[in-house]
Amino acid sequence: MISYYDPKQHPEDKDLGTPAIRGAVAQVTLEIDGCQVTVDEGTSVMRAAALNNINIPKLCASDNLEAFGSCRLCAVEIEGMKGMPASCTTPVREGMQVTTQNKKIAKLRRNIMELYISDHPLDCLTCPSNGDCELQDMAGAVGLRDVRYGFSGENHLDAKGDDSNPYFHFDPSKCIVCSRCVRACEEVQGTFALTLDGRGFDTKVSTGADNDFLSSDCVSCGACVQACPTSTLMEKSVIEQGQPEHSVITTCAYCGVGCSFKAEMKGTEVIRMVPYKGGEANRGHSCVKGRFAFGYANHKDRITSPMIRDSIDQPWREVSWQEAIGFAAGKLQTIQQKYGRDSIGGITSSRCTNEETYLVQKLIRAAFGNNNTDTCARVCHSPTGFGLKATLGESAGTQTFNSVMDADVVMVIGANPTDAHPVFGSLLKKRLRQGAGLIIADPRRIDLGISPHVKLDHHLPLRPGTNVAFINAMAYVVVEEGLEDQAFISKRCEDKNYQQWREFISDQRHSPENTENITGIPAGELRAAARLYARANNAAIYYGLGVTEHSQGSSMVMGIANLALLTGNIGRDGVGVNPLRGQNNVQGSCDMGSFPHELPGYQHVAKDELRTKFEQNWGVDIDPEPGLRIPNMFDAAIDGSFKGLYCQGEDIAQSDPNTQHVQLALSSLECLVVQDIFLNETAKFAHVFLPGASFLEKDGTFTNAERRINRVRQVMPPLSGKADWEVTMALSEALGYPMSYQHPSEIMDEIALLTPTFAHVSYEKLEQLGSIQWPCNEQAPEGTPIMHRESFPIGKATFAVTEYVATEEKANRKFPLLLTTGRILSQYNVGAQTRRTENQHWHDEDVLEIHPDDAQERGISEGDWLGIKSRAGDTVLKAQISDRMQPGVVYTTFHHPESGANVVTTDNSDWATNCPEYKVTAVQVEKVTSPSKWQERNKQFSKVQQAHLQAAKTPLQTS
């Protein structure tokens, strides 16, 4: 059932004209149009009026922007004040008497509107924003009926448009120079790509230096389009398809920020995605992916009929749902009969909902009869779960995103928020522009450190693989210089454990001077950074895969927790340990029990009292022994003991390291069942393809990086006829374990019953509150935005001894460079979604970034083909010479399957979790003239598999 957006039920979406006042300590009572109004001190007259349903006309004002006062349409009369001040720039004061409407004010407003309309095309009936135009609305609101000034004088009606951006059109002839787009680019996004050029009548919005939008610094976040009160900036989808007729609030299915959107629809067709102001994670902002890159959901490559085949050398056959499910179940049962109960397993998806993920792990434990379940978090954030559980007692970040606005110093370690988590990146930049200190620890120079009006205090360019030595040196300085928070440690941390750790960390070998030759960070710079962090009133750490994807990933996470505990930066706004999760529901996939050793809610499968409650509810015995992790599944497949895999929504053939090893493992399976929306790299090895549903086609919840549970609402029916949870139920029933759910809300009810941190979560409560951050239980019935305020789940926090152990993956004469990997703004993960959108304009291939010194030494020029060889394999990418890199380090992304970035990454992994060491691969780079042998083989294999797909029979009617 589709839930339409009703603005009456969502007053938070109303534009109140100016922002709320942060940290107000007093209230003021005034009179507006005879009504007594009480608001926070410092609130604008406009906002005070709007909060009390008194609507003052406006054009330049918006409540996500600072007041500007340029349009003058919001003029009011205030007793005792001369003239008619702008209500947006006038703060309230005690006893103020305001009049928002009389004949004098009405005349002034009509005169102002006349001037606007005299230089604006009168083409409302054919304008794409007809019916959704603030200029049109305000002309009606002020009662404008006639324009005395004709078009005979000088005007801007012939101004040339800009159609360069693939997603929106710029028509300057309709611009009223309200500057909202410019201010949104500055204040909300923080890119400063737009400016106002000229003065007086010649003033115009410009992308600077005669650039068009596509070639400018614009990152296509859509903030300018959303801010525009006319059709000057307009989505091409609206221009081509007309205004939407209804909308549905849902959650973005890209990164771990978890932005809320209004999917604006015509029937079952998405016209545009508009960031929802009521979304606590994004507060009305967006990035290019969530805002515009939704077209993949209806892409021609979507597979909407089930398919089966006996061998990957055979063409696919399109069959009914019943036949496909029966075929898959029969294959899996036969394998277990032949090879044993543990010979099959499954991989849950971090792209699917909590409810769907919960069902897959339940299917594996109850219907497969084993614990061979794992998820993509194995290869990204499994060290986060291990490290934070060991030190703080809970496997998740401590804060809400908005907490960063109270941070005095922010340390970003191994993360690139402006590319990988851009909406949070914009919020972070806003706080940095307000004066917060910034420390970046990263082998590569990232955009955050060179953003306009952001001061970078310290860039610590550590060598890949030396994270633990770096974090130990930071802690050493804090202890040596007496900068620790003794009161916090005494009250909140286990004393004997702390004393043992303190003895460890005080050893001279951890000093910045003694670690400088390991990390490459100058000792003085590291000491200064440590002092800045430790002396701040509020210091926050944000980290990403540059922390976890190492052989010492778990040690580094524990080291970060040590540093936060040492300085008392836990348990309040503006501080904390904040992992930036990669995919939209990677936090949720962990919460839902996707790991082989943990049931939902991180409850260990070996503990009888925890396992028993699941057994009683599910009506089966659950194996007390942990199952296989993803790398173990691959090894067992190659060894011949693991023969069947159910993979929902993860492209392990592209995303996992040592691609040739993964491909060999997949080729060794007797039955691979893939549930996805495209024939991805993994599905090319499959025997059963079960069509999946995009996020637009499903109901459920995602959990973002701040533990925020957000509703995902269906905006159109599943193209295949089934949502993913229904497919899993059907497979479970065919395997002899029936599941009986009528709606995902019933699955959530079961999760809440069995998972203490979700105990008070329900769809009803989510509708009431909008979103909930777990833990949500008896102690916190409406959720927990900031964790560990008074205590830790384990009582007192523990410090972990984090001995630095050098990675086995070292540069040497044969492989003298270190390769590290990451992401880019326009593409997402393996690119299966974004590559099927106009985002290809910005990044249509993966390239290798190399420092000018390393390029010169090898005679490499920009754009040369480079062979990249490691001990695991080799591939070929184009060269991009970049001073972002430090000498000796090269960098690439993994968004395009033909690039084969993970062909060269090795199977080295974290000591505790098997998280792969993507961030350190020793390589040699040299100029070449042709693709690698793997690329040639893979291209031919893909060509054959596409032919097998095309050979599929005409789809049968789904059942």
C-alpha cells in the first residue's frame, strides 16, 4: 500500500522564512496583528509570524538560509520604528507590536511585485513551474492585477540559457536575482560555485569565469534548484514531463547518511526527488546521487522476470516465480543432501531493508540449518563493530550527525566526507566555516581540506598501513603532556585496565619522534594536532574505510576509542566516535544479525539464553557454532566443501578483493542464487536469478550511520511483481520452513520482540516520530540520539592495548608503490546504479592518480595507459597526474567493473574480522599499450554472459 504525502500531517515541511536560533536562552513575547506570540530571543519577525500561522509574503527568504533582506516583499510596520522594515532581518523584542497587513503595506508590496514582473516573461501557462512558482504565488498573494511598466525598456528577457547540466536547465531570463541559489550554494552546500556578477540592473547569477554549469565547480547537489522561486533553475524531468501530482516520503538508497526525500510522482512514475525538510539526517539537503540519480530504477537493463539455467555456460531461461523458486530450493536441498548441512550459505544485502535482511539471515539459520550468513560489512566496517563493542560496549557510532555543529575541533581519519557522504560533508563544512578546528589524517589530500572558507589546521599525511602507530602517538602526547581528562577517566573508565593501558602507551616507542619514520608524519605536526584535539572543549572524530580496511582495522578502531575516552570526548553533543558507514543500510545489515556469530542485535549465537529465545520464536533449533565468513565461503568453495550460495543485493565479484580468487570461488559453486535488479558481475556466475526490487518499490526501514531508523515507503509497484522480502519468504517455504508475514511492519514487530535495542521500535512509532535512533527501549522509549551520556552498556569503558604491527604488504624493489582505494562523488560503490544514470558525465571510468614525481620517474604523461601489477594480479588504468598524492602512493576508485581495481588488491585482512586490506597494496606501475590479460578475459566472459541473457525466452507471466 502506497502512503501519499499529506502536507497537513507534515508541518515541518513549511518554510518559516528564516532559520531557528541555536542555543537561545530566553524567550520574548510580542504582538503580531493583535495576536500575542512567544518565541526564542533572536528569532526574526517573519519566523515568529510563520510559527503562528501568520504568513508574510517573501521571495528572497527561506528558512535554510540566513536572512538577506533583498526583495523587500516582507515589509511590515512596527510600532515605534520608522518606515517599513523587512521582517526577515528584523529580530523580535519584548513588547514589540507588528502589523503585517494594511493598505499601506499592501500598496508597497504590489509596487515591488510590479517591478519584478516588468522584467519577467509573462508565459505562465507554458512555463514548466506553472502551479509551483513562488513568484506566481506572491503575485496572487499581494493582489497584483496590473503592471504599469511595459517591456519596451531595457530588460533581460533575451538572456541566453544554459543546458549543460544533464539534470537541470538554467534560464536567466526568468531570474529575479533573489540570490537564493547563490546563498544555498554557499550556506547549505558550501561549494561557492555561484556568484552575483555585476551591479544594479546588470546584476546576474553566474557560475564564474564564463563557465557553464557543467564545467564549473557545481557539484549538482540540487540546492540551487530547490531554492529557486521561479523556473530559472528547473529539473529537466519536470520540463519534459510536467508537474508531479502527489508525493511519497521515503529514504535514499545510496550512502549511509540516510537522506529523506519526497518522491514526487505522476501515477507510478517518479518525476523528481526533492529532499525532505523533516528528514533529521539531511534537513532538506541532498547530493547529486540522491537528488537526481534515480533513473536506474526504470533502466532498460532491469531484469524483471526470474531466470534459471543449469550451468553458466548455458543461456538463461525466463520462467515463472514458482518454477524459479522451486528450481533454487531443489538445487540447494540436493547440495545439502550430497555435501552436508554446512555446504550452503547466504549473503545479506546492505542495500536492502532491515526487514529483508532480517529474513535472509533467518532463512539461513532456520531453513538452511546453519550460521553461514555474512554481509558486505565484512569488507568495510566489521572492525567498527568489533572495536567499539570491545571498548565502549556497543557496535555503532555514538552521535547524531547534527552533533557536529557543537564540535570545536573535528578530526577526520581515513574518510572523504564530501565525496562519500556529501550531505554530512556539507554540514561539516558549515561548522568549519563557523570556526571549528580541522585535523585530517589521510595519505591523500581530500577536498574537505581545500574547501572555500575552511581552515585546515593540520593535514597528517600518514603512510598507508601505519594508522595504529599514528593513533598511539596521538595518545602518547596526550598522556605525556598531561592533557587527559582525569575526572572522566576516574568516573567512567575501568581503573585497573586504564593503568595497564597507560603503562603501555607511555613507552617511548610510541612518541611522535620515534614513530615519525613509520608514519611519515613530522613529529612537531603530530604533537600540535594532538594538543589541538585534546585541549578542545568538544572534539569529535569521524572516520571511514581508511581506518577499517587494514590488517589492523580493529586495532585502529579501538585506538580511536582510546583517544576519545582519554580526553573525555564521549557522551555529549559535539564529541564522539563516528564511523561514516558506506552503503545505505550497512549499519542495519549488522544490526539484523547478518554476521555468522551474532543473532540480531549483536547477540552471540553461542550463548544459550540468547539463542533460546530465537529458537522458541522461530520454532527451530539454531546451531550454536558460528558459521563461515565471506572469505571462508570462498576458500571452502574452491576446496570443494561449500557448494551453494544465496546472494541478495551484493556484487561480491566486483566489490570483494582479489577478484580472480572470488571468480574462481563463484565458478566452483553448483548453485549460485542471485537476487538483484541487474545482471551484475556476480550474477554472471549465477544459476538462478531472482529479480529484486529497487528502493522505490519496497516498504521497510533503513538504519543510517547515526543509528537512525528511517522509513522506506513504496512509491511504485515492484516491476517483477514481488518485493524482496516476499521472494525470501517464498524460497523459505519451498525449503520447508514457512514464514507468515503480511507486511514488513510485522517483521519489524518480530525484530522488536527479539532485539533489546529495537524493543520499542514499530511502524506506528516511526510514523509519529519520523525516525528513531536505537537503542529504543524501556530506558529510551523514543530513541537515543547521543549514546553513553551517563554510562556504557558494559558498565565502565575499557582501554584496549593496540600494539602496532606492520602490515605484511610492504613496498619493495619489485612493487615500490602503495596503492590505496576510495570513492568519488558522482558514483556509488560498484556503480551498478549510478553508471545507469547521467552521473556518467562526471566519472565514466576509473583512473589511477599518481604523484608528479612518480610519474616523471616512469616517463608517464596525463592519460597514458598504465599497467598496475601486484602479487595478486594486474590491470590497466589511465593515468591522472595529481599532487593530491604523496610520492610513493597511488590511488584509484572501483566504480567500473572493467577497470578491475580489485584484481590487484590482495586477500590480506584484519586480524580480528577478516575485513580486507584494500587500503594497502604494493604495486608496480608502468606504461603499457593494451589491456591486461584479465581485462581481455573478463571482457570476453561478459560478452558471452550478455549473449546468454539476450537468448532468454519471452518472459512468462509472474505468479
